[in-house]
Amino acid sequence: MTTKSTAAVRARTIAEPGTLVLLCVAAWAVPGAGHFWLGRRQKGLVFLLALPAMFGTGLFLNGQLSPFDLSDPFAALAAVAQAGMGLPWLLARMSGAGTGIVTSVTWEYGNCFTIVGGLLNFLVVLDAFDIALGRK
């Protein structure tokens, strides 16, 4: 007797290196774009809505966009993590958002939201990379 699997069968394709680079850049720039590119529309839509909303919530809670200051290693790490958000981070940086109000009660929460949003986007990029390689 054979059993029937309810899992959807997906084609396992190996992407070329140039395509992988473009995929990762697109996935970094626009959260969820890599999954849209690979045909994973539901996951892509969730990432497209959830991650910028998390980053925006952090800015709304008076979070600060950390400067790339190598003399303060924790600020530099926070800046790299926040830059992981891609275009939303770039737009916030260029528009002057994320100045942060240190005396605000929600300042630390805002920082956590912006940092975690960027780190989650890094994980989403790695997920898109693994899907493109056929590992998932």
C-alpha cells in the first residue's frame, strides 16, 4: 500500500550565481521580494506587511536609527542590524526619521522593534537564498 502525501510538491531548481545575487539584493531591499520572485506569494506577502510594520512601529515608538560609529561597538552593531531592513531603513534615514527621544518611555521599545525588524529581514533573505538553492 502506498500512502499519499498532503504536502505540496515543489520543483527543486538550482539558481545561477548571478541570479542568486540579484535575488538576495531584492530580498534585502524589499522584505518579501525574494519570496515573491520564487513564487512563494503567501510568505512574501506576510513578510512584506509584517517587517516594515515592525520597523515603522519602532520609529513610531521614538526609536533611534543608530549611527555607524565604530568607536561604539554596540551602536555599530545596532546600525548594521537596522540597515538589514533595506529600503524602509534607507527611506527613514534619508527623511530624517528615527532621531529618537531618549527621555521617551517607549525609546527602548522602539529601538528593539527597529533592530529586530532588520535582523528578521536578514533571516528572510537567507530563507529566500535557501529556497533558490533547492534546500527548502
